[in-house]
Amino acid sequence: MSETSAGLILNGAYVTDEVTATALPVDLATDTWRTVMRAVVPVAAGDRLDVTARARVTNDVGVARGDSGYTVGVGAHLWVYDCDPDPGPDGTVPVVSERPWTRIAPSWGDNVSRDRHHLPIALTAMWDVPAAWPAGHRAVVVLRADAHSTAWRAGDTLTVDAGYGQLIVRRWTPLSLMGVC
């Protein structure tokens, strides 16, 4: 374990290179987000999560049609949601899309043309687990992305490239919560 001058100790590192969405549909809307990568992390109130995420998308729109394609805007965010929510009054656990999601990094965006072809996505964030976080509940840290263009054509997608992404979550815990003075 590593100690920091801020009174935190590294309490775990969680790493994945599993891409959960292999394609981003291109459309006009900017709200058709896809989960690109995710990591489940045990957390406690007061922890600090240090998140590094990277991925890559490829613009091959138009190739199958034999045309020159077009430029696509790509947006990305980092999010957190509760992996273990309590059941509602009816006894059912809310599905992931109905749980509260917290954005933990500012929006990021860039354009990828057919000439540019590959677009790297790189985001970082620091997020403090709130004091009200339920004991024993895990957090899911998520990299999400969206593809959009005013020139979009139905069925076009950007490829999310396997083997070029990684999501790293470092869990830092206050020394006082670890029983260290």
C-alpha cells in the first residue's frame, strides 16, 4: 500500500480492458450514449476514486457503400452509479438505466474524419465517494461515448476498437478510516 501526504492510502486498483460496446451508432442526436467500458469497485464513504480511461474509435462510415463518408463528432463522459441499490417498495431492484448516475468528469469531445480515421479518447477524474454512500455498496465506474453528425445515414456506426482501451480506477481511503493514525 502506498501512503500520500494528503492522508490517503491506496486501497486497491481495478483495471479492465474489456470493451462492452463494439460500435457507436451515428445519428443526429447527442443522447444515444453507449457504455464503452466499466469497472465494479468496492467503495466506502470518504474514499477517493482516481480514474483514468482511454479508448479508441475508428471512422469507416461510407466504406460499405463505396463513398467517401463524413466527419463524426464523438462525445465522452465518465460516470458512477450504485451497483447494489436497495430494492424499492415493491421489492424489485431498479434496472441500471433507472438508477441515479453521477457524472464525475467534464464532457469531452472531438471530431473524427475518414482521413483522420482513428480517434483516441482519454479522460481522467477524481471523485470523492459521498458521506451518504450506503455501507457495503459497490460503485460502477463507466466510460460512455456517443457519435453524431448532421450528415448521418441510418445504420452507420463507428467501431470501438478492442485492444486499445483501458479503464483504471485507483481507490484511495483516508488513513483515519483504515485505523491508521
